[in-house]
Amino acid sequence: MKVHRELAPSLPEFRNAVVTIGTFDGVHLGHRQIIAQMKAEADRIDGETVIITFHPHPRKIISSVPGDIRLLSTLSEKISLLAAAGIDHLVVVPFDHHFASQTADEYVQDFLYRYFKPHTVILGYDHRFGRGRIGDYQLMENWGSRLGFEVREIPAALQNEISISSTRIRQALADTDIRHANNLLGYPYFFEGTVVTGNQLGRTIGYPTANLHIASEEKLIPGNGVYVVNVNLSDSPDQASTSYRGMMNIGLRPTVDGKKRVIEVNILDFDQDIYGQTLQVHLLGHIRGEVKFEGLEQLKAQLAKDKAAAAAFAS
């Protein structure tokens, strides 16, 4: 997949472009159905699939409450997921107030047609575009007739399924229902974090943890509790394809201090210095909720049970 981050002058002349537009947050199973529709259409006309997405998220620019955005995938994660899905081109359009100020007609003529010359545009029945969000499917069809491109509709049932799935995935992650979230995604939910120095208490009780700093403030982090995970060390070229089993705690650590929410991962049977490296953490299941223990010995005993549960978990 080729990724394009500017409109001009870097965009190529697409061959019979089959285009769709959207955030594709999470690239979950509902999105995969749209991708399948795009690929089938591109095969029929010997064309290329082109997804147009926006960065930052449009709501961050035009919403009155931009801080409430919680995304299932960062831009880099979305790129990886769409590449794995077999898309030919991803165009990441810088979204700002100037872009948002285009009228619906300008959006079609000066943006979509000018840069993409689409053969086919695949659009949701409720898709809105242009200033004031007055552009709709009917307007796109009218312009398609005038400019010579076809417009295909994403069925209402599929659009609703995508919206419902995204909401359910976010809720399932908040509720620590990892199995349900992963079933809707079609893959284990994951995020990346840089290993930073913690208080190193885990090392003193036999369970050293990698404390993670998540760079993206918008990335959705699951609810508090203990999880079974697979971990990739993405900053280690010689271990890039190696996945390690681990257990992860998200929470306030009430037994220790209970003041700051942390994300800490214990990689099973692993003893390497990984400070400063980036871990990619794939959630497989939820082991238990957050508990305040009477002391470190009780915590240590529970961690032994958690480790056994993580090691035995069928991924």
C-alpha cells in the first residue's frame, strides 16, 4: 500500500480509482466489508482502491468539545491495518479550518475530482460533506453524472452495523470485555507505549514490570484491571517478529499508592533491559479487576495466580 500525505504535487494519476472516504477507526470487521466491496469493484474495472482519510480527526477541528475523542487506532496503527487489508492507496488529508470551510460543491470539484479523478466513489447513504455538512449522497450522484464518475452506495444496514460495532467495541473495552471487543474487531486490540522508569517495586517482589507511556492522548485505553497480553518489542530489529506472553495491569495500584493511573506489563520469563523501547501490546483477555490487598505478600501471591492464568490462556 502506498501512503500519500499531501495532495499536490505528490499524488499520482490513479488508474480507474475506486474511492471511499472515512475515518476507518479501528478498521474493524464492518470496515472490512466496505474494503471487500471496493476491491471487488476495482477488480471488475482493472482499477486501484483508494481510501481518503483525514488527520487530525475532523472532530478535533470542528467540534465544540474536541477533547472527548477516543480512538481505536492511531494514524500509524490505521496505516498498518489498512495495508494488511490490501488497499492500494491511502491518502491522509491534512484537516484544518481551511479545508473544513469548503462548500459541498467545492469539495467535489476542487478536492475529490481535481485530485483523484475517480472512476467510482463508494459512499454511505448518510455521508455528509462540505461546509455545514450539507453535501449528501444525492449531491454526489448529481456531480458524478456531470463529471463522469459512478457513485455506489454503502447499504444502510452495513453503515448502521459499522456505527454500532464501533460503539460496542469502545464500550466493551471500557467494560474490560476484551473477548467481545476482539470478536468485533477481527483481531486483538492493541496499543503502543514507550518503556519508562517506574518505582521498580515489581522487581523487588519478583515481577518486574515495564511501565508504559502512551504518546497518543486520543488512544482508547481499556478499563482498569489485569489482562493477559502478547507483547512485541518493535524497537528491537532482531526481535521484531517475536511475540512474548505477558500480564498487564491498568489502574491506580491501590495496594501501593493509589494516586496515579499506570499501565505496567510483566513479560513472562523475560529479563532484558528495554527502557526507552516501544512495546506493542495485544490484549487477549481480562483476568480480574483491580483489587486492594492487605500488603505486598498478599499481592505477590495473587500475582503468582495471575501469571499462571496468563501462561495458560489460549490465544
